[in-house]
Amino acid sequence: MTPLSPSVNYMMSPGGNGDVKYARYGNTPTADALHRRLAALEGADSALVLSSGMGATTCTLLALLRAGDHVVASAWLYGDTRRFLEIELPTMGIDVTFIDPTETRAWRRAMRLNTRVLFLESPVNPSMRVVDLRPARMLAQEQGVALVVDSTFATPINYRPLEHRADVVLHSATKYLNGHHDVLAGVVCGAESVIEEVRAKMAIWGQAPDPFAVWLLERGLKTLDVRVQRQNASALQIAQWASGVSSIRAVHYPGLPSHPDHEIARAMFDGYGGMLAIELTGGDEAAARVVSRLALFTHAPSLGGVESLVSEPRYTSHRQLDSEARAAMGIPSGFLRLSVGLEGVDDLIADLTQALES
Ligand code: PLP
């Protein structure tokens, strides 16, 4: 990875305000303890909690990039991440090229002399595709650029990208890391030098988490392992059941052998996660009907918590795209995303069964 340009980390540098404890600097005792836990979970030198997943993404990219730099990014990204890369970065003189991450050579073809960051999300929200890290990782190492991975869907229980030699890992901690749908937070993990740059951006851009969110997130993390293990098991069972339902055209879950990236997931993941997507034969009309009938699955855009949620990306994360563009990203009509919670799996399947009855 290229050494970062001269540090803007005046606040935390020796002789700066680093010894001053202040929540906006992210250095309160509770935050320090949480950072150590998160770093241990991801196998990182260092970790930092920010005000949201988007806060983590934006401050990380602001820390790694300068005007005149270039980013190669997977085209399959959470909607607001994509908008930051596509709309905000160019206004700062930073170019971005989007590629199809399943095309192994696409990363290399998009490289320029001024490329500084490769960016991807895996598993992808909401298509559930799994991106093979190897081509991007090999290129990042060879060219000395940073490979940044948004690992929100996987959690460090199922997948630790740093073990596969990514440089920086991002999370929307609003989701699994907290796990109770009551916190907005983001996490970045990586080398100490990078995290200190992100911390400086966080302080200046006002992206530090509220101290109560830090405390709640620390509480949520205590049950991360048991929650994710159960969500892995329930989601797999629902995916297997859904594969045999005639009104469901396709099931997208990396744990199914029929999934296009099953072999990649099997090689990289310890579990396949609590997220899955289904495509209904009846299209958007059927999707709307099923959503209105579901009782245990709440219709809401978030994910990764103790309660099961259902969402229609056409109204949430990918609402800015037209139906053709959504279909090209693996979100055709009749697509529903399910976030499996901790309810009894038989009850969840019964709920889906009654909602799907025509
Ligand atoms: N990354 C992924 C994969 C997400 O799904 C989300 C939100 O859904 C984010 C980042 C942004 O997280 P937040 O809403 O905490 O800002």
C-alpha cells in the first residue's frame, strides 16, 4: 500500500491534542475498549468507530485519497456508497472507474498511474453476490494501492478480509455488529497509520459517534457470535425451503450450491450469513402483496438485527435507479431482501408460507 501523503493528523499527533479526552476525537475510555475488541475480531492492528456506516466509508476514502487520485470500484455497491463515489468524489478532483467485479481482468484494465484505492463490497447488498478478493488483492499488492472491503453483510464471525490480505475493512455497525436495530454507527479496521488518518478526518468532519451509541455497540458485540451463528443456520434453512416453493423463481443465498459464487463463499467464509433474497414469479405486484401480508418479518430497510426484516430495494437502497438498471445489478422485478433475525425458524417459514399463498 502506498504510504499516505503527509499526515493531516495534527490533532492526534505528539504535541497535539491527542491526550485530551473528548468524544469527537473518539478516544473516550469506552471507545478505546470497543476499538480494541473490534480490532481483535477483524485481526487488525487498529479499529475506529464512527457515526454511521457512511461516516466510516466517507472518512476512510477521504483519508486515503487526495485531489488527482483515482479509484477502481466494484459497480455492485450499497446505493449511498455508490453515490459518494460517483457524485461526491469527482467534485473533489478524484476520478472513479466502476467495474464488474466478476470479470477477473477488469480490475487490472481499469488501473491508472494515479490509482490509489480498490474498493468493493462482499457479499453485495442486496444481490447476495460474493466477490472473489484474489484478483483485486493481487493487483493491490503488486501496485502498492489500498484494497478496501465493505464487509457489513459478512461480519467478522463469517469472514475476515484482512486474513485474505485486504488493507482496510469497513462495516455499517448499524447492522450485525450492534444487532439490535437501536444504534447508528460505522467501523473501520486496518493499520494504525491508516486508522489515525481516518480518526483525524472523523474529528474534523464531525463524524464521531455519540458516546451512548458507543456504549450500546459494545453491549451488542457481546452477543455477536451467538446471534450470527443462529442467523446463519436459520437463513440456510429458509433458503433451502424457499428453493422448493413454486411461486419463488429464484433464491439468492451463497450457502446454496446453486448460487453462482458458492465455491468462492465456501473457500472464504466460515458461515454464509443471515441475509438472503428471493425473486417472486408474480413480479412487483406479488412482492407488494407478500410484504403487506408478512407478520413476523417487519417491512423496513435496515438489516442484521434480532428481528427479521423484509425490504424491497426498489423503494430503499436502489430507488434512484430505473427498473432496467436495477435488473442489470441483479435486482429484477419481484425481488425481496430478507434479513433473518432470531425468531424461531419454523415460525419464520410459516409466516412466509401464509404470505405467499395466493
Ligand atoms: N454498507 C452497506 C453494505 C450497507 O448495507 C449500508 C446500509 O445499509 C451501509 C454501508 C451504510 O450504513 P449506515 O446506514 O450505517 O450509514
